[in-house]
Amino acid sequence: FIMAEDNMQEHLNSALYGAPQTKPDERRKYMGSLRERVALCISNQELADPKRQHQVAPLLKDFHDRNYKALLNGKLDNAITGPYMKLLTDANVPFTLVANETAQTADTAPGLLIVAATAINQANITLPPLDDTQEKPKKKWF
């Protein structure tokens, strides 16, 4: 009889609160997705840096197949997210604006995630550091 009561309680809890989620803390950190599915994570601070757009644009062509989609932080200013929406559209990468409680506005929180439909367990999901030496114009000595 004890087994039946436990199952009934589980059934009632599912009906009241929805199905239990796996790794809720991880889902909150990655805008509803899981770390094992993330191919690329760009922080809010990186998104706000216009130099990063040029770095991200060529990377997006690798994610245009149906197995990937982008999650874009919908709580950020449109001046920040707008150019990325255009980049994603041009690269044929479907995206979703996430504006629920999983989208955070802290500088280090994810601003743009490229996620797979299933686990890919990619080791490095961050952008490489910007190489400022290429950005500076060379001094001309006349």
C-alpha cells in the first residue's frame, strides 16, 4: 500500500507543479537549455562590444543546419540584440528571444547561446579573446 501512496503523491505533484525538471540550476544559467547542448556562449558584456559582431558572424555559418538554434537574451536593449538578430537571420540560424526568468542581465550571464537539440558536450563554448593588434591602424612614418 505504501508504494501506491508514493505513486499517487508523485502523480499529484506532477499535476500541480508540472513534470520535475532535470538540472534546474543549469537550465536557469543557460536560458532554459543545458550546458551539454551549448556549442557557443557569448556573454552579455561580449554582445555589447561591437568588435565581437565581426568575430561572431563567420562562426554562425557552422550552425545553419536544423540541429542548432540560437537563444538570444530578450532582456537586453534592442540596440545590442538587433545586430545579432540580423546576423542570425542572414546565417539561417533560427533563434528565440528569451525574456523569462532564465534570461539574466549580469555582464557575465549568457546573452547569446547556440544550442543543439541533443547533447554535444563541447569542451570550449566561449569566444577566443579579441586580438587587439589587428584592430589598431599601423603608424605611418613619413
